[in-house]
Amino acid sequence: MESEAREKYISTMKVEGHKLKVEESGLVVCENHVYLAASPDGLISCQCCGEGVLEIKCPLSVSHTTPSPHNLDCVCEMDGKPALKRSHPYFSQVMFEMAVTKTKMV
């Protein structure tokens, strides 16, 4: 499921005009604090948006529908688009991955 989600993300972003490359990632160790590490599901390099991490979640509760703020407790709407709730544990996970990989985009 994860590889399908990754490919769907890439194709959706390309349709929206992004020129990006996503590489699968293993464990990334923080350069300044070697006791900290993260394993994002992908490292993104986009010509227009910069560097970022990809974190894929495939909840079974929405496997046969489009995920939205109405059927996922980790999602809210921000500026008319779905966004990760800052109060959800996934948000902390993604922020930590961004800090370890020294990236600024999700």
C-alpha cells in the first residue's frame, strides 16, 4: 500500500505542476545529535518547493474512500485544503523527521 500511496503522491504533485523527485529513505541520523534518528517514507526534492520529507499513512478506516477532515481524526482543513492537525501525534512525528533531515517542506 505504501508504494502505491507514494506513486499517487508523485503523480498528483506532477499534475499540479511540481517538478519533484522522491527517494525512498532508510534511517537518517541527526548530524549534530547522533543519538537522534528518523525514518521518513521518502525524501522529496522539488524545484519549486525545496527539500522535504514524505510520511505515508494508510488507515484502513478510509481505504475505500477519499481521506478528508470528515473521516480522519488527524486531518483538518486549512486554507481550503486538508492539513495535518497540529494536536495529532503524526504532526510531532513529521516535525521531528524534518528537524533530523534538515528539511523545511512536507
